[in-house]
Amino acid sequence: MEQVYRSLKSIVVLAVLCSLLAACGGGGSSSSSTTVNGVASKGPIKDGVVEVYAVNADGTRGKLLGTGTTGSDGTYKVQNLSYKGNLIVIVTGGTYFDEATGMAGVPNTVLKAALSGATGSVNVAITPLTDVAFKQMSSAAGGFTKANIDHSNAVVSTAFGVNIIGTQPVDVTDATKVASASSQTAVDYGVALAAISQMVKNGDASDVKDAIAMIQADLSAETPKLSSTGGALTQAIVALTSGPDPMLAPTITTETTSMYDTIQHFTDSEVNPPANPDGVAQAKAMVSDLRNTVLTVVDYHTGDVGNTLKTPFDTTAAELQTTVGPELSSVGDLVGWVVTSIGSTTGITPGTTYNFTDPEKHPGQTLTIVTGSTGTTATVSIVTDASVTLLSGTISVNDVNLPTSGSVNFTTLKTASGGNATMTASYSAAVSDTTMAITFRGKLTSPSASFDFDDSASNRKLTFTLTQNPTMPDSVMLTKAYFSGVATSSTARVTGSINIPTLVWNSNISPNEGNATIPTQATFSGKIEALNQGAVTMTLQGTLTGTFSNAGSYNPTIADGPGNFPQWSGTFNGSLVAGNGVNISAMLKASMSTYQVITFEVKYTRTLANDTTIWLDCNGTYNVFTEVTSGTITNQAGLHGTFVNDKSKPTDSRFSGTIETGGGAEVATFSSPVGVPRVTYDDSYFETLI
């Protein structure tokens, strides 16, 4: 069993990894005119003037086609240009917020970009990196030909790991814009632009124009590398993301952006533009988004939860384990003993003392119920042999012969830690010869948590059904449970419902070893809010359903085998929203219906601020015995990935697979040299996955 649960944890982590893949979309449409959209940024440039020019047949700049103005976020649009072909786009004037110094209103330098074969609606970023490429193509023989434009853009795109024209950089100082970015590469692009400002602040360049010229000189060499600027750029990224005063959004760290590793790689390695630069860029975007989003949820280096979840996860888990769980268990035992004892008593006599003992479940304790003059009210206490009061309070019933409703007011409820809880609630019961269903509405407050299920309009309640055990006539078993309400501790608030519609008797489990009734299904629906001194820092919302199809027959006391293993399935549909701008939605399924084979399926979608939808489908299996994981991945950009992780093979050949474009062109491969899984792109750049 321990191996099964360890394997389940591993596959959940894997499925989360898959579920959080995303990539940038793109493309244009064919029409009789051209519209140029994009972002002008060195930090987003506000109030800049954008000019779009044609390119003459001889490769020189042609006539002015149209103009536009950048908004406060650097976006622009120049519409209805009666032209198709190579374009030059220039932004002059305007100001930007300097990411390195925090200074607003910094005057913009002139920045330029060029795109080949423009038609329909096209995206063109205008940045210092497009200006580097522009300088290269403008000095090339033949000028602004398609070949020169494409090659120069590809060289700079390869060196920085982003499509410098098609990817639109975001303002990396704004956590909200980072969270709603079209892709992680859009964030990485913004980091690269911020690093140029940091180069200037660090004294590695006199100004932005000087930094552009230095990068352009590196990439124009006979063997293009970031040999003289790569070190300054990587140091700048470290200063921006993890220095004493990081200037970027808190979700951006040196580890979550691939820009650092890309620049570092091409500091010493030659920049070789791939045959399919767009496909490689899409593959890098997919892996970059994977890394960034996964680190939010799980630290793939350690298997622990990620930074966004770590503090609330750890504190809530510790609280549940050390205080809330034991308190609720002890309080539930005491209240349950009282309720079941009342329900089993018929013909209550006024002014009578009833004593109950249960040496097996409550050794050394006596439950005393003293009825009042009418028999419909009573005082209740549970006292130990050492005269310690564990429970005291009052109860009422509607009928002394067959109590079906009433109320409880417990002022003393000793918890496992020795603290005191209180409970005030009304209850109703439906009793037959073999079952008793009890519904509570009220409040329970313990030293570590409070539970509010006192709202009939919202149907908040606590209901459980007890049924006579057919194999033990003198005993009852829990067969159904439901809670709807609000549960609050110092670290979390849960609002919603937990429904366990069926619990079945498992004769393989002795009652002395635990609860012998096992849920066949359980569903949570609602939201869980992480709290820090009362403030909400993270919200998990959705529906989680689990099934245990052979709960009544599985025997955990013997070894698992083909004829005896837990058959289960689980599905989650929901979202994670954190205060630092993280917003993730996913559907995750995992199941085991064949011995030692876990099947998983993931569907991920994210709708951006511009109503663009990013999605991913992932399907696969994990064999617990052979430890072989295999699967396929597809996304909205048409990328198709296959992977196999076979732990029976030597470490340097365990991990394999490919990433292909929608047209079937292979743009990246998976491998595991020295046992470390990594992805290698067609431009020779590689990065590790764990």
C-alpha cells in the first residue's frame, strides 16, 4: 500500500506538470489590406509615435503607409494599410518606466523593427531587441530583403529564446499583467528588456543605445555569441529578480524565467538559427510556461509544493495534523456517544438518571443523562474515573417515547489537547428499526477552529446516517455523511460542502483497527482560502470527486495483487488564485482500474484578458511496478509532444520523446544525459526539466 500511495503522489505531480503546460499562439489572416498591431517597449512606451513603412524592391525603406500612437501600456494599432509585403515599423518619442531604477517618464530612444511578408493582421513588437536585428539587416547586402529580415530576426530570437517580432512583451513590474500574459515567453521577453536597463544601472553600458550597439556587435560577429554582453545581462537578471530590492513582479525569479539560462548558454555557444524558428520558439514557450507555472504549484527539484502554495500548505497541514484534526476527532467521539445513546433510548422517564458505559470505545468514562421533570430536557455529562469532566451541557428532545428532534448546548467539550470547545445546535432525526439519520444546524467552536452550519436558507448543515451492522446486531455503522457550511482555522477558511453518499462495511478491517465502514465516493465542492493574519493569500476553488469502487472487498491486511488492489479514480475541476497574480484553471483525472497501472488525463485552459484561450490536453499512463510513464501532449499552437520515462533503462537513456509542430516538423527532443531529463531544441539550446 505504501508503494501505491508513493506512486500516486508521483503521478499527481506529473499530471500537475502536464496540466500547467501552455504556449503562445499567433498567426495572421489573409485580406486585401494589412493591419499592424503590437507593443512598443523598453518598459512599455507611452505616447510614442509609430510609423509603418513599405520596403522598396531594391531593399530600401519605401513610402510611409500609416501612423499610430502607443497607449499607456505600449500597445498600438495601424489599420487598413493597402499594402502586402515587407514592412519597417519605427517608434519615436514617448516615455517609459525604467524597470531598473523605478524612474517614470524616461524619454524613449528611436526603436525599429522589420517583418517580411506582412498580410492581413500581423503582430510586430518594437523593442531594443528588434532594433538589434534591424541594425543587422540594414547593413546586410541587399538591405531589407525577406532573407535578410528573417535571418536577422532569427539570430536575435535564438540568442534570447523568444520570437522578438511575434511575441509581445509585458510590463514585468506589474503582477496583474504578468499573470494575464499570453505566454511565459512574453514575460521572459519583458525580463530581457528590463535587463538592458539594469546593464545601464550597473555601469556595463552608458545608456540603452549603447547596450543595443554592444549586443548588436556580439551577434554580428563571424561566430555570433553574446560573448561580451551575456555576463552583464545575466548579472542584471539576477539583480532584478533576486537582489536586495527586486524590481520585478514577485512571481518572476531567476529560476522561473528561462531567459537567464538562454543568455548564459549563448554567451559561450554559437547562435545557430534553426530551420523552423517559429516552431522552436513555440516549443520554448511551451516549456517556459511549464516551468514557470509548475514552480507555482510544485517545486520539481524537491517534489515539495511550490513557493505560492508552500507557506499556506505547510501551515494548514501542520495545523490540521497537530491541533484541528485531533480536536475534531475527540469532540466528535464525545458528541456522537451522546447522540447515539439518546437515539437508542425509548420511553424516556422524567426525573431519571441514565448511565452509559462503553469499555471498548470509551474506557474509564461514564455518560450520564439526567432528565428533567417532563423528560423532554436533560443535563448531560461525561466524566472519567478520575473525576475529570469531558462533556457537560443540556439537551432537549421533542418526544420522550421516540425522540426525533431537539437541541444541544454543550458548554464543556474537552479536546485532545486539553482545551475546551463549545457547541450549540438544533437537530432532527429520522429513526427506523435499522437506521438513524441525524441533521445538525448550529455552531461548533474549538480552540483551533470554528464551524458554522447554521443557515437553513443556504442549506448549511451537518448530516450523518447510522445503520445497524448486519454482522454485529448490537453495533451501528456510519453509512452516509454530509457537511455544508464554513470552517475556519487560523490558517484557512473552507466554504462549501463535503458529501460522502455511501460508506460500506469492509469485513476485512477489524473495528479495533479503525473505522470499518469505507466511503465508496466523496465529493468536495466549494473554495478553500489560505489565511495570513485574517487576510486571504490564496484561493482554491472547484470540485474534487474521488471514488473507491471496491471499498467493501479490498483487503488491506494482505499483499496487493492482480485480484486484490484498491480500484480508485479521482477528478478535480477548478482553479487556483493567489494574491501575487497567479490564476490557473485545470481539469485533472487519475484512476487505477488495472493492477499497478495508473491512467491520467489533463485538460487545461486559460482565458487571457484579450479573450484569447490557451489550452492543453495531456493523456498517459504510469506503471507502478515497472515505473514507466508515457504520454502525449497537445496544445492550442498545434504542438504535439510524446514522452517516455522508463526507469528500467540506464540513467542516460531513461527519458525520451519529441516535440513536433502541427505540420509534423520535429523542433525539440527529450533526453536524460547523466540521468537529468532535458529538452534540446533545433537551435542547439537545451534546458533541464527538473
